[in-house]
Amino acid sequence: MMRKLWTVFRKEVVDNLRDRRTLLTVLVFGPLFGPIFYVAIMNVAVNQQIANFNRPLKLPVAGAEYAPHLIGYLRQHNTQIEPAPADPRQAVKDGKADVVLVIPKDYGAAFDAGRPATLQLVMDQAKQSAQKNVSRARDLLEAYEREITALRLLARGVDPRATTPLAVETVDVSTPEARAGMLLAFIPYFFLFAAVIGAFYLAIDATAGERERGSLEPLLTTAVARSTLISGKLAAVTLFSAVSLGLDVVALSWSQGLIPAAKLNIVVNFGGHTALAIFLVMLPFCLLIAALLTVVASFTRSYKEAQTWLSFIFILPMIPVFALFLFPTEPTIWMMFVPALSQDVLATALMKGMALGAGFTAISVLSTLIFGVLLAWLAVWLYRREKVLG
């Protein structure tokens, strides 16, 4: 039996190694999509954030002549004062300005009298792209307010520290690896994506493809038992999934050197040992996704129909990953019973240098393997039925 299984396995592997589309998917697109996308997005985001921080704040001001001291303060703090539009509210509403500072005529009189001097920041709270400039303008005005308050207290012989009875010091006990949490949040998604796409075309070709070419019935009527035949095909699909996953892990590990982590004061723990550990904890998912794709593809009649149905499978493993991203929570045991979610949690913990314990890993591996074996058994059962030929 093992010899026949090996023969089927070898045939599937060799046949698909000759298929250029499968090779490009498994060896190029699947493994390299994640690293290229990740490095590009992270570099653009970090460089844009640094550029925005260093770039002068362009602030249109109406009534600048009423507050020369404030205008001087703003200019000293990397602010470029510009003439305000005729209608500040309409300009902000139309997107012609992110924020406009309006200084009323009575500002100077109230300021000199020691009364609260009104300022208006015209902004659009619903416009997300403008919020950085709005926050910068608000922070500058609040800093100016604190400075004036301190000067007024000193002029009256009062120590400004009397207005701050508490001196709260923040003690950050997080490690540089743990601070990389947001940076690492989407990396497990690329691992899962690579595993799925590595199995995708081979699972279709081994099932719906055989049926469409008319070679499925002759295969099932050979001396090889159907259970052996489908097991060999499943083993080949699992191998291609694992190869795609392994290449993706290596590529993402290497790509960390292209991320400007030092600029963010973080450390990404993704060296060789971590990459190997991640590959091993993700490996059971390859069997599960290979079996799932094979089961779903067995119900389809053509290659195109299989592609349509299996495209939805891409979404399923990502649901728990996105749920964890949107509603972050600490790792718990129940998560280890959910395939894809458990691999996401373990991979993230490894990259952050967190120790979850052997129990977490064991439950994740065993539960995912059990689901994978059950789906593999279902695939074998389906191919034992005569309806699979129709």
C-alpha cells in the first residue's frame, strides 16, 4: 500500500512541477506577495509619518494681526502661517484647508485683561486625513496656553508647579519586541495566505481538473485502492502548501532587515530559530487546508467552477485573524482549538518574544491535526462513492 501511495504522490508532484502556473504560484506569487507588500507598505507608512512630523504645519490664520505674540510662537514651533480663506468654514468643508485658526477682534483685549481669550479652530471631524494637522494645531495652542499660564503665575509670585499637584511618570515595562505588536499584526495573515495558495491549484487539478479531462474515472478503476489514490493526492497538495509556507516564512524573516524598525524604537524577533518555530507550528494548517480544498473541489464539475468555489476558502482562515486584529485580547486556551486563529496567536507570540508554554502549542497542533485528519477522511469517503464520477 505504501509503495502505491508513494507512486501516486510522486506522480502528482512531478506532474505539477511541469505546470508553469503551479510553479509560479507556489514558488513565486504565494511566498513573495506577503514580503513585498509588507515591506512596501511599512516603509511608505514609516517614512510618511517621519516626513509629516518634520514638515512645517501649514496653518491658515484669520485675524493674525490681533495676536502677534501667538503668531510668533507658532512660527518658532515649525508652523507656516498662511492667509485664511474668505470663508474658513466653507473652505474646510470643501477640503481646501485641513484646519483654519480664527482669532476674533476682541482676542487682544481679553488676553491683556487676563480673561480667557477665545480662539476658533475650524475643522472637519469626519475628515480622517486632516486629523494629524488638526491635532498638531491643537497641541501647539495647548502648549502656548500652558506657557502663558506659567508666565502669569510667575508675574504674581506664584510657582507654576502649584497648579500641577501630581507628577505622573509612565513606566513602560514592554520589551522592544512586544512594542512591535502592531507592526507584526498582519504577518501571520501572509503565512496563512501562502499555505492556502500553495495548495489551491494542485487541489483543483487533482480533483475537478481530473474530472474535466476525463481521466478521473480511469484512475478510480485502476488496481490502486481509492483511499490510497486520494491519500497520495492529499499528501502532494499538503507538500506544495508546506513548500509555499516555508518559502514565505524565509522571505518574511529576511525582509525584516528592510523595515526601518530602529526609527520606531522596536525590535522584530524574527531570526532563524523563530522562523523555524513559526514554520513548525503553522505546518498542521497545511494538512487542514489541503484536505478542506480537496473536499470542496470534489463537489465541483469543472476547473472554473472549482476556482469559483475555492476562492471563498481564502476568506475562511482569515476571519479569526481579522477578528483578533479588530478586537485584540490576550492569548487564552480556547483560541488554540480554533484552526488559523491558534496559528496566528502562536506566530505573533513567537515574533514578540512571548512565552505561551508548551501546552498552548500542543493543543494548537493536535486540534488542527485532528480537524485535518477528519477532513482527509471525509475526502477519502467521498471518493469511495460512485457519485464522485458524476
